[in-house]
Amino acid sequence: MEAAADITWQGYSLAERDRRWRAVQDNGARAGFDCILVPHCVDGKNLHLSLEQARGTRSDSRYLTQMENGAVILPTDGRPPTVVNENGAGNSWLTEVRPAGDSWGKAMAGALIDARMERARIGVSGLRRGQVTHGRAIAGVINHSSYAEVLRRLPNAQFEDATDVVGYARYVKGDEEIACLRRGAAIAAAGIDEMIKVARPGVEEAILYAAVMRRMLELGSEYYPLALYTGPVGSNRLPRFEDGPVGRRLQPGHRIHNEVDAVWGGLVAQEQQGIILGPIPQEWKPVIELQRDLFYAGLEFMKPGLLLGELADFINGFGAKRGMRSLTLMHGRGCGDDGPLLTPQDRGERVRDVRLKKGNVFVWKPIAYSADGKIEYSWGGCVLVTEKGGEQLVRRTPGMVSITG
Amino acid sequence: MAWKAPERAGATVFVWANYSLVERNRRWQAVRERAAKAGLDCVFVPLGDGTDARYLTQLRCSSVVLPTDGRPPIVIADRGSRNEWVTEPWQTSREWTEPMAQALMEAGMERARIGVAGLKRGQVTHVSALDGAVNHTAFSEVRRRLPNATFEDATDIVGFVRHVKSREESECLRRGASMAEAAIETLAQLARPGLDAALLYARVIERLIVLGSEYYPLAITCDSIAAQRPMRYAHPPIGRRLGRDSLIQSEVGAIWGAELVEAVQPILLGRVPEEWRPVIELQREVFEEGLRWMRPGTTLGALIDRVNGFGAKRGMRTAISLKGCGYGDDGPILTPGSEAGAARSLTIDKGNVFVWRPLAASADGRMQFVWGGAVEVGDEGGRPLFERAHGMISVA
């Protein structure tokens, strides 16, 4: 992969900006909104529901502006958006930006009034969790004091949740986004290669963690914490670390599970690879084999038009045919906290009627279980939905890596 | 307990949680006392204000109801997390609104005066959060469920407790400072003309993680020393290699014991130009004088005026640059050119820890030098928590 210093990509084009704005405007107009408001949102360090929040809480604004922290007023009649940020500094997408001054609320309300929205029907993104974005944030991501000030200053406007208006625009990736996710997935895969190179019994886990992060950063990824799980192969639930583990060393027979994420072009890609420090126990082999078959069967099944409920039923019933169990584990990839979310915790009842579309990108990592549930294995990475089914963004082969040397 | 924990929750995430129970009790008691003095019945740290919640619980993600009458807090946590400080939190999964409302009711706060941390920007915490850090939908619903309670901002109630560090915190800050120093050594060892700037960035982060620091973005510049407005990177620089006269202005943050410290060190590829030497020397003097001025009881306004006026005697310019250290978004933040406003009247207290990095500049502003790190306020003024020699590091 080319070195970060040799990369000449200058960022997303204006055509990509216009594609995103238009998609949100079209969705917003169809829902009967006069404008879409992406308000000032709580930062991801403070609203730290999960790793996804680090980039997820302000993801809608980043999607529409490429700014880390902004509020957006996007009229649905085709006018360009008004954007408010901390200091009024613009970028290649937006040359004119309003500074928040001493109050985001006052600045956002002023922008809405200037856009003639005093009596409008305003769709607000991020008020609640959506079907395909902000899936982990049941109560949404919006900052209270500033939004309350907007409500106070526009008493005759009607404010309604429009998380899905922006969400469904984000849900289908453009060509530039797919190219970025492909590079992100390749960087994450390089992080996994580094993990396999470094992981040995006796190695400090902080050194392993640091080496993986270093590898991805030197390839140009923004920092996105590796989620690292380590412990004896027999442990059902391994402890999870999102910083370098302190005071822990890898041991013979340890299993390493991970979520390796890389960020390129502001989009979060993820790859996952199980590793065992020793030979793979016999009782694990059928589970790993089932997982591999689940992974590929899911890819074949994953065609545009399919309902997520149909996909989940197919995967969840797959293991029983072999006297084992299986469960869907997947979620969207993009600017952060992308859905739809199907995990052991969120079984996807809310999103059964969501259809797959060409251009969706998911992290696809279905889980296989032994019949008694004591052995559980998940493997996966980024897949793109195409007419022919799911396509891996980086070619890797399902399985467990055994390190015996 | 009215709240029923959900059946399913995500994997428990382990975070550093090694402060003692004595430290826990100190923090809880200090917050209670300040809140009681302000006439509040409890302090509520709602969803969204993660830093104050971590300060009071050592948990990764939590919400807290701390009555001022001496009762222990009700803490809501997720992913099965618990620790020595909070052995039996109310467990939740993704739902926070309902347990927060129930916690306030269980604590008897239906008609209480409730102080809300993080509702607005504080004087010494949440200082860059103009409108606080509270989640709207969850907080609005809590207010709806307790229509007879009054909710007021209490950011400074927790903030001024966080502002004065204990001995345990001071030790953590010192360790964090030593990590930042090690990272600067790595920077200086690796920086060479032609080096991929992303690789340099990556190696510094690697060093910090190996030493045990939680992640904090490294900020660096890598343009020519002649550049007037060098590009600042808080992510790995893309498409950049170090040049023969690159000036790497680094702000290296390290976190230990949840406390963030920063070190600032310029590194020049090449010899330090003669014309820069008086500016660097002036910065050394204002750094050291500032430490002496930084005594308990001094107002920030007085410190600002003395620092900003110091350079003129030498025909150059100096300006304040200082910010608080702690759990995150600590203040005060004083930067060159910014109006300190209400912060001018704040007094410096023993136990404050700041990143102290005053600016010195040539008369025409063309050469600007900033250097510094974490300093702790004692009876005699500021004491650096690091031992790095002053000056520009030259990699010839």
C-alpha cells in the first residue's frame, strides 16, 4: 500500500458534496419538511455510549460539511445550506460559514430565521436513534442547551425528528465513498497483519495494541481505537479494551478477538480476525467452519431489495441445520454510528423492514455458536452490496489464525 | 431499586479505575458541600456529561444522582460495568432516560432543587462547550417526568472541585507528564528530512500507548520555519514529508489516571537561526517569571497583565497561553489574543495544574516561540511536573 506521504488525494469533490446535499434535500422534501436542521451535537467523548460515538455523535454534520463540529440548515427547496461552526472557518466545500459566537443556539436560530423558517416544518436530525444511523443513541445526540434556545426563539415553527432523512442519504454510498471505505478496509487489514506479526506469548498487550495502531496511523488512518479482547480460549466472554491494556501479557493458549477500524475520507471501515496463540482446539473447528459458511452464504444472499428481516432469518436459522446456532452480526459503515444495527444486543426487530440497497456498505461478521453456546466465533469485514450480492472490500478468508511458532 | 436491568448488554469495557476509596470520598464530599452551599438538594450528572460522570465514578459511561444530604449516589452504568468505587450501579443497556428519571425519583427529588452538571459552559470545566454537554432528548424527558422539580446549572459545582487536584491526582499528572516527555524524545529521535510525517505521528502515538497512556490526539506542524501560518495536524498528515528546515511544533497530550497533561516542544530540522535566539531566551524568562507569579491568591487577570506586558521591555512581545489539566475540557483556557473576560477575576489556588506555555514573539511577530508543559501550583508558585531543558531542539 502506498505510503501516506505519497498520497495525492485531496478530499471529496464538489460533485460528492452536491450528491449528498441533494439526497438529503430530496428525502426531506418527500417527507414534507421545509428544511433539515442538523443541530449542534454533544461531543463523542462526553456522550460515550460506545466506540461508535467518538465519530458518531457529530456524523451528520461531518457528512454534510466535512467539518468536525458544525450545525447545518439545509432548505429543501434547493437553496444551499447555511452552516454554523465554532470559528466561522470554511473549507473546500463551504467558503461562507457563520461563527457560533457565544451561543450555538442563538446562531442556529438566527440562521433558521434568515432562511425564513419561523413558521416552517423543520426536520431535525439526531433527535432520536434512526433506522440506519445513530442506532446506539436511543435519545439521539443533540446538545440540550443550544437546541432548547432554538425552540425558544422559533415558537411558531414545528420541529420533528428527521434522523432517517439524513440517515437514508448516508445509507447508500457514492463511488468516492466506496473508494475511501475500500482503502480504509485495506488499512484495517494491514493492522490485522501487524497484530499477527506481533502477537506471541509473553508480549505485553499494550505493545500489541500500540503496534496495530501505529501501523494504521502510518498508513494515514485517523485514530480510531482498536477494540481488543484477550484471554484464555476457554473463556466465554473476554474482557474488552479500547485503550492499550495496562499490566497484561499474552499467554500460551490465549485467544485474541478484535475489531480493527480504520478511518479514511472520514469513513470508518472495520475488519475482524480471530487469533489463537496455540493450536486451534478440535471442538472449535466445526464452529469456525460454520462461521465461514455463514459468512459466504450471507454474501450470496445479500442482494438489493432483500429485507433485513429476511437476511436475519436466513442467517439465524443457518446453524440449526448443522446442530449448532448462528446469529446475525452486522451494521453499516460510514461517518460513525451507522446502521442498521443487528447484534446479540440489538436483534434487529426495529429494522426488519429495511431493504438492502446497491451501494450499502456493512461490516458483515455473523456469529457461529456451538450447540451449547459455549463456543462463539465471529469473523468478518466490510462488504459492499452489489447486484450480485455482497462483495468484500478487501479480500480476506474467514478462519481463525493459529500462532504456534 | 425501581429500575429493572435489561437482559442483554454489550461487552464490558475496562478502563483505568485505580484511585482509592479515600479519593472517591473526597470527591463526593467536596461536590456535596459545594452543592449544599448553593442550596441544591442533589447534583445530577445526566447522559452527555461523560467527563464529570467519570470523575465521580471512574466508569467509562455513567449518569449520577448525588444527594447533598450525605447519602451515597445512585449511579447508572452500562455494559455490566462496575468497580471498587461503584460496586452496584443500576445497569442499563442503551436506555438511559428511564433509569435517570427513576433514579431522581428514588432519591426523593420530585420537588427538589436539582443542580445539573454540564448544562452550560463552566468557568473551569466544559470551557470550550459553549452550551454544555447534556443530551437533549433524554434530559427533556427527565424534566417532563419531574414537573415539580427545578433544574439549574451546576457545572461549576463539580468544576471547582475538579479544578483543585489531590495528592493522588497530582501523582497521576506527574506520571502523565513523564509519558509526554518520552513521546517528545521519540519525536526528536526520529525527525529527519525526508521522513513521512504520518510515520512520525504514528511512532509518537505508539510510544504513548506502550507507556500506558489513554489516547489523546497529537497535534503537530511540519512546515518550514519560514512559514507564517503553518498547517496544524491533529491526525496523521497525508502527503507530507519533513523538509530540510521543518519546524515541528508539537503539542503532546498524555492521559494517566484519566488526567490529561500536555507538553509543548518545538523541534527544528537544522540549526537554530541566530535571529531566533533572543525570542527563545525571552520565552524562557517569561516562562520562569510566570511560575513565580503563579502563587495562590493571584488573579488570572493579574497574571495575564504581567505576562502580556513582559516582552515590551525587550522590544519584543509576550502573551499568555495557559490551560487547565484534568479529565478533559478543563479551564481556564487563556490564549494569546483571546479576551479572558470573566476568567480574569478567578484566583489561582494551590493544587491547580495548568499547561503553562507562554508565547514570545519578535516585535514584528514573524518569529513566535512557544514551549512548556504541566505545572502544579504550590505555596511558592508554579512547579513544573517535568524536567525537560528549555529551548528549541535542533536536529542538525
